[in-house]
Amino acid sequence: MVTLNHIGIATEAGNHQLEKLFQLLGITRGISESVAEQGVNVHFFNLSGDAPHLELLEVQDPSGAVAQFIKKRGPGIHHLSFSVENGKLDSLCAQLKQEGFKFTFEQAKAGAQNMRINFIHPATAGGVLIELMEAAHAN
């Protein structure tokens, strides 16, 4: 079983309009951290209750994947992220590969919030980049 964890939004470094909007809407800022491998700083914003989070992907590396996304499509919604049951990410990715889905990484990688992640390429997912994630300590 998977659940929607967050919606990733690509933004250029120094553009704080969304953050200001979130604050005015009463959406609280959670953790922030750097994900050097992806060339971004991530800032999580918490909605009420068990609602999915909003994740701002602030470009730090102009040659990184998120920067390339912005160059091609402009800032905006970058991906949907789904939490996978702990210990199930690798087997789910293998199953999806057998069904013809392509991934951006051969193996899951470290992501923000101590998660293991992989992305289903939008070319095989109806034009939407889909992130699958599980806790990094899962087997």
C-alpha cells in the first residue's frame, strides 16, 4: 500500500514567493535540509492533520536535475511522492520495471528526511514524475 507523502515544487534559489504565500495561508514550515546529490535545498511545509506535505525544492546547483527541469518547464509542480511500506521499495521497483516503467536511478538512493528514493520517469508515467520513498533503515 502506498500513500501520498508530499507534492514537490521546483523553485529557483532566492525566490521566496511561495514560502510567503504558505505563511500567509497559515501553512507551517517544517524541516529544511540540503540534498547535495540532487543539487537542492528542500523545505517542507506541513498542512493540517495527516494531509500530504508540500516540499519546496530550491535549486542550489545550476547543473542539477531540478535546475534542468526549471530551464525546460519553468518553476512549478515537480513531482508527486508516495510512501511505500518499509522493506517494499526494491521489490515494487522491480515489479514496475517488469511492467515497462522506467526509473531515473538503477538503484534507490538517499533522499531527504532519511529516506530511500527512486523516481519513475515521466515518459512512462503519463508525463508526471513520481517519487517512491521508504525509510532508509528498511531492508
